[in-house]
Amino acid sequence: MSKWLEHSVQVEVEVPIDVVWNLWSDLEQMPQWMKWIDSVQILEDNPELSRWKLASGGFEFSWLSRILKVEPHQIIQWESIDGLPNRGAIRFYDRYGSSIVKLTVAYDIPGILGQLMDNLFLGRIVESTIEADLERFRQYALNVMSG
């Protein structure tokens, strides 16, 4: 039986919401701040689909993701439709000159990994990685702003 794990992490980024939104909207740029994401490729014939590749510690997974919902400056929601089962949303909150970015990710543990790792241990690794990713994103956005 599979088990979904979910994590939510947020960060305040001291840049305007339109800058934050533009950076996240360009999915192919994500490997610049998301440590485990090796590549993201938007499908030319269907721009709401993207092919993702995750690589970490000898493991490699890929999946096809579909954008479910986009509300500019508010939310990008997705789910995988092939490959590693995952879903989530990135939410944006305008703080007038600064922005809150909240990432929620849920994923199904592949059977082999579930046998190898305690879910709590895996969950802590994933959560700390996402926290570090959002901090890297914050630095990236600040560098973009400072030009």
C-alpha cells in the first residue's frame, strides 16, 4: 500500500510579487534553486505539460507534470500524470514590496524507497531540502533584483 507524504514550507522574499511570480512561472529555471531538480522541460506541443527529472544520491526519477491551475501572482498548482506520483502548489502572497512564497508538495513513496527508508527520516530530508531550496530562491530573487 502506498503512502503519500506532504510538506509545506514558506519563505519571505524581499522583492515585489511580480518579480517572484515571473521567476517561478519560468519552470525551466527551477534547477537554479531547487537542489534535487536536475531538469525541467516544457513540452512544445502542450505548454501545460512539463517533463521533470530529479536526481539525488544515486536515485533518479522523472515524471510528466500537468499544470492544473494558474492564477497570476497567487498560485500555480500541478500534479504528475506519469512517472513519480506527486502533486502540489506554490502560493504567493503580496506583502507590498515583499512577498511570501509557500510551497506545498505531496508525493507517493515508491515501494523500494519505502522499504529502504523510514518515512519520518525521508520526510525530514525532503522538508529540509525544500527549506534550503526556498532560501536559495530568496537569494536568487534578491540577486535578480540587484541586477
